[in-house]
Amino acid sequence: MQISHLSDHTTPMYNEAIGGADMKEPIYHIYLDSHERTLLLHILVELKNVLLRQGRYTDCVDELICKAAGAPAKRMKIEYV
């Protein structure tokens, strides 16, 4: 999609590149403690079960479960003010 001029108010669709194929999606990092990580995994498994009951694909949820379960633990020092 090429934007001819600035007065064009069309918004791009999801995953539609504006300017080149070399643009990358941003990478986000989330830091969770052990309780939050366990809760996240339980919620993702619940979502997967709902999707399976509905007969829908679970590939994206499976990928998230693998990433959350295999994510390295990073020790951080938190200072309270």
C-alpha cells in the first residue's frame, strides 16, 4: 500500500506494511514473578480448552504456552521507596 499524500485518511489493515517489507513488528518483554507466571499458564490452558471445545485452532495459544513455560527466569533487584 502506498500513501500518495497526507490528506488520505485511510488506515492500514493489520499486518499491512506501510513503507517496505523490511519493517519488523515490535518485540515486547513482560516480567512476571512465579505466581504471575503460574497464573498466566493456567489462564492460557483454560483458553486452549475453550478453543478445543469450540473446535477452533489452538496454534497461537500453544505457542504462547511454550514461550511462557520455557522463558528464562531473570533475577531483578526491586527497590522500594
